[in-house]
Amino acid sequence: MREDEVVKSPLRRAFFKTRFNPARIVNLCFIVVLICSTVLTWREVRVMEGAWVASQRNALNNVANVVDRQLQVSVDRLLFFRNGMQEALRTPLGLAVLHSVQGEFEDDRAQPYWRIIRDTRRTLPLYGVSDALVSATPGLNRDIPLLHNELAAALELGYLFRLSESSAVVPRRAAYVSRAGFYMSTVAAQSSEEIIHRYNRMLARPWFTSQSERQNRARGVRWFSESVNGDALVTASVPLDYQRYWYGVLTMSFAVDTLYERLVETRQQDDSGEYQLYDAHFALLTRSTPPGVESQTFTPEQKASLQRAIRNSAAGGLRMGTRYINWEKLRHFDGALVRIQTLREGIRGDFGSISIALGILWLLFTTMLLVSWAVIRRMVSNMLSLQKTLQWQAWFDPLTRLLNRGALFERASLLTAEYGARKEPFSVIQLDLDHFKSINDRFGHQAGDRVLGHAAGLISKSIRAQDVAGRVGGEEFCILLPGATLAEAEQVAEKMRQRIAGKEILVRKGKSLRISASLGVSCSDESGSYAFDYLQSVADGRLYTAKRRGRNQVCSDDTSSMPNS
């Protein structure tokens, strides 16, 4: 065997023994299986979550479309009324009743307040204020060329309002407010003095002031929420302009109750989640829960966070604690519809049930995996313990706990080859206990076993860290001393002899005795041979020379002489 192979072989075995430990491999396999099962389960849960979020958005989109369609019809009617008035401004009807209205206006325009009434079954009355009030109010103007045409257009609008009102096409609050100091409304004035107050209040409403050319350049529909006489209203307004002149504002107000009814109908079809309608300023208009039932609320921080999210995105969703909130801005209303789903409602749904089932399956699988890991790990541990025990029994002598004959010879073969390749000294000590047979005969084999164990302990304490000791037969021991010269080996042997001879051994109760040993030493330096069989045979021969010399001594040469009598 080459020198490098002799050196690397033990290192290679130790490396593979450490890296490919069966217990470590079992742990690694179970960890891989656990990670894979967890990742797959988590992936399925994420897919389910994505499907659940999509279903939430789809449900919200359906409700938003219903509300949008309801508002779109009203917006279409409002735009229809504006187009009709613009046509009337361009070409008013040449009816006698329209001329009489214009004449009556000229007669009453200087009055503090006035009212022009025609057939109340077919049209609505016109209410107005004086020229002086118009002149004193910023933003109003009565001196316009098409003033009479505007009056005629307003009267025609009254016919349409009355017709639409009878067929429930127009909501109960619709009006036209002119900058020329008059207005028409589906809500009649209760007294003459109320005309001025109502007109001034309508001029101050945001749905009127925001329709100037500077604030509404697109001249589109604007939405507002307000409270009138305790009624919550949602108001849509659109400016009436013709030939680049702003005449006034058409407005229609819807009771929030009607939107609530629509949300309640949708809630009955899909009983999970709560719907809430907010205006542009994130003020709550209505919700789908019935009166008396606790509604979902937000803290100021949550409300601000949700408001920012709605402002930045037309549709989306976010989590707030145990609630999932998604929203969608309405196309025909300057606001947003919000849907709130709690964790409890989500669990009761189909997706929640499936997610719980997946979680339970994962938990069962993980539990079974851990139980299996514990059982297999215990089996592997027991097998390793048994393997170590068998290996120890195969290499060591159970009585003396030193290497047995086979293990010692195998170790000696490796060491002699290694030190022979390096040309370093290698010594062998052969040791035999004196008169051991008489101890067995006098005190029994148990006493003999105790003597052997005691002697083996003294041998182990006498050798160097790199030396190897083993029992090669009955009371005979062999010690390998790699790197030791003959003189160094002789010193070690002498130390052993002195320790063995200097200790008393308790062989049985009340009885102790001293033993001695004879030792033979050999070294590779003497002959240049590193063959272990040769070195041991030389040491064994010198051992018997020591016995012939009188025992209890060390022999390191081949001189044969008898002790002095």
C-alpha cells in the first residue's frame, strides 16, 4: 500500500461516516418532505385566496353595475332635459300661452317675489325674485337677449317635469335654477315669502356654485350629497349653457333610501358581506345592513387609509385586520361602493370551507409525518446504537476494554506500514502476568478476571497518547509504540512493570495480593524490519527470556541468562 493511501484511507472513512450519518439523512429527507408539502399547501391556499378575491370583486362589480344603471337612467334624463331646453332657447314654441307668460313676467319682474302659474295639471309654476335682488346678487344677470326664450324653455321643461312626474320617471326633487332670478321645482313653495328664501338657498348649494364655466369646464354632470329637511339626498346637476353663456343649472335629487333599497335587494341575493356607498368626500351615504343591525365601522386611521386607496385606484382591495375590503368607483356618480367581508363570513363561504379543509389535511399530513419521523428516527438510533455495540464488541475485549487480538493485529498492520514508509522507529512490548494460573486456582476465575481488568487499567495509564494496547490471549498483552526507539519503549515497559508490581489488588472480601509482570521489548531499528509478526515474535521471545531470568522484569535483548540463585 502506498504511503498516501495509508494516510488518506482513515480520513476518507471518517469523512463519509460524518457526512452520510443515517440519522442525518433521515432528518434531511423528512425536512424536505415537510417543506414540499407546506409549499404545495400554501400554493393551493394562495390560489384559493386569489379565486376568493376575484369572487369578491365580481360580486361588488355586479352591485356597482346595478347602482350605476339606476343612476345612469337619471343622468340620461337630466341630459335629455338640458338638450330640450337648449333647443327651446334656439327655437321656442310660438304658443299664445308662452307669450302670455312673457308678458306676465314683464309686469311682475319688479316685485320682491312673484309666481307665474298656468295649468297646474300640465305644467309647473315659475317662481322668481325682483330685478333689484338680481342686480344686488353677484353672479346673477337678467339683462340677456334670450331671457324670454329662457322663460319659454323653462315653461316647456315644466310640461316635461309634470309629464315625467306622473309616470314616476323623474324623482320627487327636480328643479331648474336660473341666473336670471327665477326657478322651477317639482317641490312647490308653501308660501310667497318662501320663494326668496328657497331661491337664495339653491344659489348657495354646491351643486349650483360648482357649475360655473371656470369650475366645470367640461360642462358635465356633477354629483353631491346633502341633507334637506332631515332627508339624505344625492343630487346630480348639469349646467344649462347655450352659445357660450351659462343660463342656469338643472338638478335632480335622489333619496338615499332608494339606493338603500337597491343595496338591500342585492344583499338578499348575496347574504355575505356588507355594502356601503360613499360620496366624493368619503362621507357614508347608505349601507346594506337593515336599521338596528350593527354596521361595520372604521377607525379614523383605517378610514384615512381606505380613502387614500380609493383616491389612487378606481377599483381594488385591501386587508384590515380580519376584514377584507374591496371597492369600485361608480361611473355615473362621484363616489365609491365599498364591500366589507369579515373573516367569519369568509369562513362560512365555499372558499373558506375549502381552505379549512386544506389546512386540516395539511395538519393531519404533518402530524403523521412527524410521528413517522419520530418512529423511524428511533429505529435508526437503535440500529446505530446496536451497530456501535456490535462494532465495539468486534474490536474490543469486553473484560479488559482493550483492543482484542484481531483489532490489534489490523491496527498494527496499518501502523507498521505507515511508519515503515516514513522509516521511523516502531516498537512492540509483549507483556505477561506472572503466576496468573495460580490466582485462578486459588481464588477462582472471578478473581482472575478482576486481576486482568486491574492490570489492563494500569497498562492504559502507563502508555503514551499515540500508543495502542490490546489483549492477545489469556493473561498476555501486546502494546504498539509507533515512533518509539528501543530505549524509549524499554522506559515505557519499565513504568508498566513498576505500576503493576506496586499495586495491591483486592481479589475478594478481606483478601488482597500483589502481582507482577514480565515484559519483552523489540524495535524495528534493530533489524530494519517493520513486519509486525516478526517484531511481536522477537518481543515474545524476550518476554520468555525475562521469565527465565526470574520474572517481574523487562527484557530488551536476546541475551539468555538464568537468575542468580
